[in-house]
Amino acid sequence: MKIALVGTSQIIKNRSINKDLNGGYGTNDSFGNSISSKIFSILRGRSVNLPLLSFVYVYTILKNKGHIVEYFPSKIPKHYFDIFVLYGSIVDYKMENNVAGELKKKYSQSKVGFIGPFPEIMPDLFSNADFIIGGEPDAYFKYQFESIETMDGIIKVNRLMDMDALPKPDYSGFPIKSSGLRPIPSYLSLRFLPYSLW
């Protein structure tokens, strides 16, 4: 099965949105209207472009199951997928729902839906969704997901994720180099810092 994970944060450039924060509801940083604030916002928007951890784990789980999975961080896919998965947030729900609507018009045979806590509690704001996963998406795709036919309405996840069963995150399909972040060398780990700095 072909599955696309579609990000919306960077469709409009230079926005500083992080949907992993605020309990999964997301944050959208605003630094004011002065020239220096706007410059800082642009620089931050360009340098902090993190892949959602939820997307990373869903990608890894589906890929390990043999599905073809692609991540689209800043554009709407230009070819057919069986399923399009978007992350719904409180800070970008209008854009997310609009993108879902565009995908449904373009690929009427596909299923388009959302993960994240906000769509689960406010499904009316995501009217273009075929499905909303209500619960942990990694647990759903690991334990429950079987076919495209089951992707309708609000899907209740009936099992919690066994943390020992989570796979090692596979970042190979994500543009890590453009995120502006790099792994911390082991010699700079917390165990070498003075206790007062923790």
C-alpha cells in the first residue's frame, strides 16, 4: 500500500510552527511586528523545521510492515497514494483542513485523514477528513491497521503502545539536514555537565 505523510507547516514559508509542543496541539511563535522581530521570525522559520515525532514513528512502523511510505514536508503530493495522513493541530487547523480538501478533490479514490489529539476532540473543524485516528497513531498502525477499507470516521485505538515494541526511529525519509539541528556529540552529554546546570 502507498501511504503519504503530509506536513503543512512549511507550505507557507518562514512560519515557526512546532506541532510536537503543547501536548501535541502545537505552537506558532510570533515575535512582534517590528522589522527585527520579522527578520528573527523568518530566520527561525527557515532554521527550525523539525519532522513530527508522530510522523517519524508512523513512517518507521509502516515501512517495517512493507508499505511504501513518503513524507511531504512542504508541498502537496503530485501523484496518487492510497492513504494521505496529516497531523491536525490547534495552530494550523484551517490550513490542514484545506490541504485535506485539495487532496480529496485531486485523488477521489484515496482516503485522507488526521492524527493528533486536536482532531479527536474537535472533529467538526476537520470536515474534509475521511478518518480521524482517536488515540496513539503509532499504536494504531502497529496493532490495528489492516486495510484501506477500515479508514472511515473516528477510529478508536483499542490498545496502548508497548514502549518496548517501538522501533528505532527511521529518519531516512525526512529532510534532517535542512532542519538546522544536529545530534549532540556524546562527549557533551548531560553526565559530563555540572549538576547545577541540569
